[in-house]
Amino acid sequence: MTDTRTPLVEMRNISISFGGIHAVDNASVDLYPGEVVALLGHNGAGKSTLIKILSGAYKRDSGDILINGEPADINNPRDAKKYGIETIYQTLAVADNVDAAANLYLGRELRTPWGTLDDVAMEAKTREVMGRLNPNFQRFKEPVKALSGGQRQSVAIARAILFNARILIMDEPTAALGPQETAQVGELIKQLKKEGIGIFLISHDIHDVFDLADRVSVMKNGQVVGHARTEDVTKDEVLGMIILGKVPEKAIPGPGAMQTT
Amino acid sequence: MADITTTAANRARSASENPVKRFFRATEIDTRLLGMVGALLIIWIGFNILSGGLFLTPRNLWNLSVQTASVAVMATGMVLVIVTRNIDLSVGSILGFVGMIMGVLQAEILPQVLGFNHPATWILALLAGLLLGAAIGALHGAIIAFLNVPSFIVTLGGLLVWRGATWFVTSGRTVAPMDATFRLMGGGTEGSIGATASWIVGALACIAIVATIINSRKQRQRFGFPQRPMWAEYFLTAVGCALVLGAIAVVNSYPWPVAIARKYADANGIAWPDGGLFIPHGIAIPVLIAIIVGIVMTFIATRLRFGRYVFALGGNPEAAELAGIKTRWVTVKIFALMGMLCAIAAAISTARLNAATNAQGELDELYTIAAAVIGGTSLAGGMGTIAGAMLGALVMQSLQSGMVLVGIDTPFQRIVVGMVLVVAVWLDTVYRARAK
């Protein structure tokens, strides 16, 4: 790598196991400001688990997380948020029964000087953010349950960017969306990238993310197969990494690479 | 730009609606709650006809309000418990145990320390009860949240444990009488605030209604949100104030019984007039307590962060956890709050009975859960209102009192209440399916 800047995130030699199964085994990934890194692999390859360690949902067994070159202590989702790490989960993780504003501010509600919820201010800010993401969105008073998949996705994304995230994790961001909404999310990612936000895209489908990503990191059986710049490799080569663990010439092999020699 | 399209869209939408729909949209009235009020009115009018005009009398309505108070207080907490997909089967037993402890404190322990009829007796007993209730609830909550035992099991255990503990405290003996001041919390002739104070409470309530509506209008104006039309604001204010003042008028037209009024007249040197002395009861203190609890709980559920977390937790526990909410502590707090409300209900019912007994609060857990569920709290979690649950408690109590007035035998009373619960929840399911 020619990049000499400090990475925004560096996860070094991360391992975690559940009941004897090594879900993630000695995995290392990194992410630079304004960069989109796609984390690829089959279902069960350990990519979601790895990223849940970064977002604080799981505690790692061993390994280090560095944010801006400094060791970070992430034990729960609140800690992760303190470091500017925001996550959009595959399951969308929204509370269905409350409205968009309540979801956007969940866990970080605005309050009036008397300590009560400042619903009006939260709704005003929500209207502003949602207006930027999805100008057609009007259903501010309805519970999120009543919204379409794309609208729910925009609520989840709005929540992530509302608090000036520096690191954004998107787990299968377009899995639940139609083509038009997928394009919208793509636009959004480009826009966030321009603002210097580092983005991890997690997907098992290479076509979803290849054009958006600057780099790919491929995982297989809990181990990192290798890293590559998307301009250096073809989709087929990346598919080879995902399926066989075969690392192309221009990629950097990881501990999970197929041993050919 | 966005605002213009919104209003245009709204106008287009409202033009195509019929007047009834437009009315509900403009006033933002919860149609579900309105349905419950309708059901309540049908029950009231039905029993009034069947009992030959005995039901809708100031006396019966006043008694009804007092009888509802205890379960209504607990139902407000049960809403939060059920909203988070939990259940509390132990509320009746907690009520019994806390009531017994408060009874023993004021009837046997405190008089020895402070002397008989000491003015601080009632407040010390009540505070001890509140702390005990909160501690028991917190214990249940901690077992549920930190040891991951299902709430059904923990509180089923609590149902047996605390009932047994109630029995154990006095070896089954009934404790009586209660402290004179403590007794006021149970209602009765002395435990009512009288006509003047009731009108003052009514006036304050009307001022609060007007202030709330003006404030919400101002807030919406500040951020340029769509407003309710003016006529809708006036309508809501008028209906709210009319309901409040109507209720006050009813409780103020229920006079003290002749014997008590006569004793009072003699004691105060008032000449006994020919037609008897008309001293109105006014609002009963337990009812006042229940209303205050309802307001406070509504405030907690809708205006505080804790309430927001409760609902988010009920809607999607995983999302709440991932959003960084300390979900376990929220659960502990909910059950502690529930325990405290049980203590308030225990104070009301022991004061009303003027005794603490073993059987106090038996089956109350079922009435409390039924009230919350009839009041629209979904057992699937995430949905429910405090006002609905209190209204649900009133519906349950109306059915029971009505059946007593009409002279239906006890076994049939239970059969009817049981069937009503099932039918009410079925109707609600149908309503919700249609609303989607």
C-alpha cells in the first residue's frame, strides 16, 4: 500500500469464538478517511461478526482496535458511538412502533431544560435531515412500521449520519431495496464519501458493492483471504477470492488465503 | 418547497374524505379510545335501564370511582410492563404484602414508638410501603433482566412468595384499625375533599387543558408544522372542560349520609334544618390519587426519555440495545415503578377496608392485566396508553358494580367478566387488522 496516512480505523488480529467455533480468526482490516471498503464473503464467513465487534455489539476475545492510530476501548454500542462509529444493520434495527424522529434520536434524545423530551425540536431536525436524503418523505407522524422498505432504510441511514459519524458501517445496505432505492443509496454513499466519512460496506453479493468500493477485503471461514484495490482486480477474481480463497496477483493475501505453494 | 407540496397534498387528501374522517383527522382524536368511551357509555346506560335507574346516580358513580381507583393505579404500571413484552402476575400479592406491612407498622409498631395517633404515622407507613414496593419490584426486575428468567415465571413465583409472606407476617391475623389520617386515602365521607375544593380542582384541570392546547399550538408554530384548524382546538377544549366539570358536578351532588351529616352538624353547632343538611362529598381522595398517578405516568410514558425507551424496547428490543439503551436497567426500573404503584394501590385498599388482611388484592393481578389489555395494550408489545388502561379499569369495575346492582349471582359475574375480556381483545384485534 502506498497510503502513508493514519488509517481512520484499524482492526488488528481480531478473534472471537462462540462455543468453540472461531467465527472470526485473527482478522485484520483497515479503513481510511473518505474511503469505501467492501467487506465480502459468503453468509457465515464472519464479516458481520467482525463488524459487530467494531460497532460494539460483540466483545472481541483478542486483538486491537485503533481509531486514528490510537487504541480504542469499545465494549458496547455506546462506546462505539463515542468514537463516531455508526452502524446500519441488515435487519434495519429500527423500533417499528415509534415515528421517524423517535428512531433517529433513539438513545440520544434531545431534551428541554426541564429534562423532558423535546419532540418538536427532534421532529424539526428530522425533517431537515430526511429532506436531504429523501425529499419525498412526508410521513413523519406515523410509526416506522407503516413505511416502505426504502423509507425505513432512509430512516436508518438518517440516524447514522445525524450525529456526524466519521465511520459508517452498512450491513447489506441494499438487500431490502428495489433498484431505484438502491441507486439512491449509491448516490448517498458517494456524497458521504466526499464529506470524508469512511465507510465499511458489508455484502455477500459482489455486484451490489463493487462499483461503490475503493477496496475490497474478502473473508472466508472467519479468516481474511486478502485485500485488493477494486481498480486492480476484476469481479471474477474477487469471486475467486470469495469462493475458493484464491488470491490474484495484485491483491495482498491474508491468513485465510488458499495455500498454493 | 416541501411545505407547499405537503399542504397541497393534505388539501387534496382531505377534500376526498367524508366529513367524519375529516373531523377525526382535524381533531386528532384517537378513534380507538373513543370506541372504548362508547362501550363504557353503552354499559352504563344498559345497566341503568336494567337496574331501573340505579346505575347513573351520583351515589353509584361516586362509589364506582372509588372502587376503580386501586386497580386503575396498578393498571398504569402494567401498561409499561406489557409494552416491553413482559407480564407481572405478582401485583396482587405485592399489594397484599405491602398492605400488611403498612398495616402492622401503623397499627402495632409505630404507636409504640411515636405514641397513638401521631400525625406522622400515616406518612411513615406510606413511605415505608412505597420503598418496600419499589424494592420488591426492583428485585423481580433484576432477576428478569440480569438472570434472564422470563417475567412470567419470576412474577408467578412472586405471586406465591409474597402471598405466603403476607400470611407469615401476622400468622394469618387481620390487622386493624388503620391510622385515622391514613384512612383518608380510602375515600368515604371524610376521605373526600368537599364541594369547594372539588370545583377548584375542576377549574385547575380546565386551565391545564387550555394551557396544553395553547402550548402545543405554539410549539407547532415555532417549527412551522401543520396546525389543527381553530374550530378543532375550540372543540377539544370545550369537550375536555365539559367532561371535567360534568364529573365534578356529579360527585358534588352526592350528599353525606344523614346520620353522618347530623353528627357533623351537632359537633359544629349547626342547627339541623328541616330538609336535612346537604353536604356534598366532592372528589374522593383515592380517586384524586389515581388521577394524579395517571397524569404522572402519562408524563413519564410520553414526555420522558425513560418512557421513550420503554416503547422502543417493546417495539424492537434488539434495535433498542443496538441504539445504546441500557435495556436491562430500563426493565429493572419498570418493575420497580410497578412495585411502587402496587404500594399506592395497597394504601388505597387497606385504607378503604380499614384493615390489612391475608386476602387483600387476591385476583387483582388478573383485573389489572385485563384492564390494561381492554385498554388497548398489546400483549405483543410496543403499544398501549395509560389513559386507555385506566379507562379499561373503569370498564371492568362498571361491569362488576352493574351486575351487583342488577342482582346477578357471583358465579355469573365472573363468567361475564371473563367473556367480556376475550371479546374485547378479539374486537381490538379486528380493529387493528382493519386499521392496517
